[in-house]
Amino acid sequence: MEKSELLKVVGKKIQEIRVKKGLSQVDLVGLIEGNIDTTNISRIESGRTNPTLYNLYRISQALNVPLVDLVDFEN
């Protein structure tokens, strides 16, 4: 899988989980511990930036899902 495709898949997975939970990007930012802004979430969800492992962890905690759910490409 190419890097750009991988980033889009991860971003789409985050967006799907966030929307399923009824959260806006602003809501998600409010739930994430530490400093992250809505623009960064938007770039992650659209696959335009490569999130750090730590940011993926913080997003998973905010969404209350295991980290593996954000990188599960088989489902």
C-alpha cells in the first residue's frame, strides 16, 4: 500500500468512527488530551498529514476505541 493511500485509509477510519459516535471535529478536539487543533484533525481525516503514533493514541482514547481500530484495514 502506498503511503498516501495508507494515510487516507487511516483518516477515513477515524472520520467514520467520529461520525458514528455523533461527534464533530470540534467535539473530538475537545475530548483529546493535550494540544491539537481542528485543522490538524481535518488534515488527518483527509489523509493530508502523517499523524504520529502518539496522536493516533490520543485520538483513540478520545473516541474511546482501541488504537488497533484506527489501523484495522480489514474491516
